[in-house]
Amino acid sequence: MAREVALMEANQIGTRLKEIRRSLDQTLAQVSKSTGVSISNLSKIENSQISPSFDIMKRICDGLGVT
């Protein structure tokens, strides 16, 4: 059950991240440059392949200008 919840949350985070990035007309490369998070990791987060740590999520939010 806990694993299912974690996967659902990761999916929601990734989906929302992609929506925000696209609404700002930014590419993965642009977000990578502004956050220091690799394009590969950003893509994996957006596609729910990995869950970001708090530090990575903070860097992404700061780079996109969202809270």
C-alpha cells in the first residue's frame, strides 16, 4: 500500500512538473541549466521513473519560479 501511494505521488509530481515547464515554454535543457539537475533526471522525474529528493524538488521549484 505505501509503495502504491509513493508511486501515485511520484506520478502526480512528474505530471505537474511537466505541465509547469511547458506552460513556461521551457525545454528540459533550459530547466537543467537553471537548476543544475541533469536533463536525464528531469525527464525521469517527469515520466515517473524516479522520485525526486526534497533537495532536487526545491532546486527545480526555484529554477521554475514556483513555490
